Amino acid sequence: MSEVNPSPRSSVFTTMRFSQERGLFLFEHHLARMLEHAAKLRIDGSNINQASLLKLLQKNPPQVSEGLVRIECTKNSELSVAYRPFTIQNEAIDAITVPSPIWPPRVAGTKHGAWGAYIEARNYAEQKGADLALLVHDYSIVDGDRCTPLVMDEDGVVWVSHANSSVSSITLNAIHDSILEAGFHIQQGNLNERLVARCVEAIAVGSGVGVLKIDSIDNETIGDGSTRLFDMCVNILGTNYNNPDNWGEVWSHVA
């Protein structure tokens, strides 16, 4: 981004999983969320459509076979694309907590132009030897630096934050019904210290990480060592990856 301290309303973006062979994972869902967030940020969404994004991607193909692609649209309707490889995927990790940035209600929960605070949180976690930063407000976890935390209590209820600063997770939405069908109950609420300290298992899900099992937070062991929720979500997401209907073709027909 050209601005040193960009405004949240300077741009809107989304980050998707891509494969040169299969295309974009859950493309239509990312497109719909990007348009929804653009409207909240008062960004002209006329360029945020399938034809424009596919043209951009085909003009700027990736140099690796798979990874993540970030598509951004500025307040001037200019589109840009950036690719990066996967880092951590479907593994056990350590997390630390950092204060969550606070935004006005119409900005909170969107993928906006001032995303640098989340990148700084991730960098801080890595500098401390952790893999993930969990964003905390009012003594509750409200989001992850690039994924959505889920906490399972002793009754088998899976909790997700209902804070307005939490970004809606396309990955969680994709596996939500399958989690319910497996016999779990998903509840929105506060991921406060008491819930997290007494939880059976904590994970995080996202386009860039798949499913992460959170083994520790701030150097304190989390959960009882079970992997039931983690294993189930990895399997469900794997099934989604293997479903060709979940991929939007981009480059396979480009010479």
C-alpha cells in the first residue's frame, strides 16, 4: 500500500487459497464477502466482480503451484494481486495474546485497508517464538491474526467469538454444517479467560492455515491433550478441498 498510515476505508481485500491446476478455493464466497465489506467501507465495488478479478489473475499468474492469493481493491477501484506460499498448515502450534485494535462499528469486522495492525501482531508472535497472535479485548479473545479461534468446553460445545470486531470466517462457514452433523453444537459468545482456561480443546481455522491445534497460549498449556475437534475439522476441510465444486477455474485454460 502506498500510504504510510492508510485509512481503514482506503481499501478492501480478501485472501484465498489457490492452486494453478484447480483455481481458487471458495471463490464465490470470498467475492461475496469482499463486496459486503466494500459496501461497509464505502468503497466502490463495481470492479469487484468475477470477470474483473479473473482478468487480473490471468494477467498476473502465480509462480508457484499453490499457496495464497490476496486481492485488494482501493477506494479508487484499483485492483492489485499478491501471492505468497503457505507457512503453517494443519498442525499443532503455540499462541500468544496481544491487544486487539478497536475500530468504529462500520469498520470493525471487515477486511480493510489498515490491516497492518494484524500483520504487526503476527510478526510480534513470531518474534516471541510463537506461531499465532490471538487478539484480545475486554479479557476475551475476539480474533486471530489470520484465522478464527474456536474453543470447545467440557460439554462438547464449540464456542466462537461474537464480538463485532471478529471477521466472519469463510473457512468456518464452509465446514460449519459438517461440524453440526458430527454431533457438535456451535455457540457464539465471549471467549473469556475462564472458558479458555477450562477448555478441552482450542483450534483456529482459516484460508491460510487450514486447521491449527492451539497447544499453548502465553506459555500456558491449553486443553486436555485430546485432538477430537482438530482431527474432525482437518478431515472435513480435506473433503471440501477434494470437492471440485468448491474451486473456481482460473488458469487451466490460459496458454
